[in-house]
Amino acid sequence: MSKKILVLPGDGIGPEIVAEAIKVLDTLRAEYGLEVEVEEALVGGAAIDATGSPLPEETLALAREADAVLLGAVGGPKWARLDISVRPEKGLLGLRSGLELFANLRPALLYPQLVEASTLKPDVVSGLDIMIVRELTGGIYFGEPRGIRKLEGGEKEGFNTLVYRESEIERIARVAFDIAAKREGRLCSVDKANVLEATELWREVVTRVGKEYAGVELSHMYVDNAAMQLVREPKQFDVLVTTNMFGDILSDCAAMLTGSIGMLPSASLGEGGKGMYEPIHGSAPDIAGQGTANPLATILSLSMLLRYSLGEPAMAARIDQAVDQVLDDGLRTPDIWSEGTTRVGTDSIGDAVVVALRYV
Ligand code: IPM
Ligand code: MG
């Protein structure tokens, strides 16, 4: 039986970049015999406009049935004034929690061809290869109670709850240790244990799990220092594991080391093989519809999808090689353009990946 992918283009540049990934997928089906069924559904602002909800029941049901989900991006100014409980972002968070995708893998890999696109000095970033493992279904993003309440006297107060159970910390720690064991064997756990009890427990549990992984060298770092070290000497890191919110922030920071957030894919995984795959960037409403967005993070997310959820490492490797080839050929969307390379749009770089696929 062929596997099923649910495609959720979403908002802003989402539909444009997902269209390029679909071209790539269609090429793998037509030329290399990849067997896969593809369905499309609504999420985010597009779903709000059509149904009133950022995550319609039907979308969640289709996502549950699928082997993997490929998502573009959600959100935009059009929906920013809605109540926070029904904003586009809730669609994404609802998918993550509804599918129990607790482990978010965000690789920050610098392509040698893009060393000039980074704002950091070439010797600081060349050869960079970091994996950020972000906890995705807990912490302050989901903690209760939360809200905005009126105090006596009429002043308003906003509040959120940072909460982690031992079992939640343990399972994400295991994912991170397993990944580190297959890489250089170095894991840095990032917390704020000097101030926040929830992350004091985080440190305690990660340390405990670490006793089972003799081959992995574990270190701990406070998040403020980690942010600084990421831009000071990023190559000191192999794998980072951290909470939902710290991972959100640090992964954007790590993305910029690689030249552009437009290059970075991500995988969100649960206990089984199912996963959701998306570029780590947002919907970029400022450039939506202009045909200039970089679709490579989405195309690389498709590669991760094939590798992790569909058991198709050879197909994934073809995509990776094709992307590499296109960069070798000097084609660049504006976000990664530098002197001496050729500036192209979303559609052209997608087409170039398709052409390269035929030769890899
Ligand atoms: C991300 C995004 C999301 C997050 C938003 C869109 C809800 O920033 O995937 O990093 O905060 O997790
Ligand atoms: Mg983010």
C-alpha cells in the first residue's frame, strides 16, 4: 500500500514554496517510481477564511490518517487582530499537539556555497553542522493556566505557565541522546536552571538520562550564554536539546549562521514514524505573492519527510544532491544572493531542482 502525504500550504509564501516542493515530489514519482498518495487540506489563515477555524476537524483527521504532513507556513497581518485562541498559529500548534509530535529536529547546516551569504565571518561558520532538538508539545507554549485577566482596579495582567513533567523531559532527552550518539557524540542541554524551577528539573532529568549514554558527552548551558556562544563560536556545538520556547528562539539564531532562514528544514516527530515537516521560517507576508521566496527549506523538508517518515533515504538523497547542484550552479533567491551569483525567483529555482533531479 502506498504511503500518504498530507500537504498543507497555509498562508503567505506557504502556497508558493509548497508548489515547488510538489514539483519535486511529482518528479520523483514520474521519473524514479516513488509511490505516494498526496492530499491537500487547509490550515492557518486560509482555513479561518474558509471555515472559521485555523485547524478544521477534517484537516486534523486527514493528518492523523497520513504517514507524514508537509506544511508551508501559517499566519499574517490579516488575522493578527483575531483572538489568540483562533489565530492561524493555533492551527500549527494544534497539529503539533494533536499528532503528539514532541520532538522537533532543526538542523543548521551551512552549505559551503553559501558561506558568503552568512552575516558572520566565513571562518566562524564554514563547516557548520548543528542539530537543534526542540521540545515541541510542552513548556510555556501549552502550559495552563494562561490568559489575560483584569486585576482589581482595572489593570490587566497577562500570564503563562512554564511547566514540564519528568516524562516529557525524559522522552525529548532520549531523542537528543540518540541523535548525538549517531553524530559527533556531544550533547549540550540548554536551560535557565539558575532562575526557573521547571528547567532546574529539566537539567536534573537530562543528567539522569545521560547516565544511560556512556558514549555521549553531556554539557549544560544557560540559554543566554547559549545565544551568545551560537554567534561567537557556533562550531563548538554538535547537538543542542532545549525547551519549546528556547528552541524557537535559538533555532532562528542558528538559522542566520547558515546565511538564510530560507534554507532550513525541520522535522517534528512523535513516538511512531509519523512526522510533520516544514521550513523553520514563517509565512513572510512582506514578500508573499512576489515570486521571490526561497523554496529550498521546503524542498529540503520534503527530503527529511522521505527519509524519516516514508523510509525512502535514496529519494531523499536525490533531493539533497539536486539542491546542492543548483547551489553549485550559482542560482540564488534574493535572500541568499551574493556578488557573482545569479539571482532567480521561487519558480526558477524550483525548476532548476527538478532539472538537476534528472541527473543525480
Ligand atoms: C516556529 C514558529 C512557530 C513557533 C509559530 C509560527 C507558532 O515560530 O515553528 O518556529 O513559535 O513554534
Ligand atoms: Mg520560530
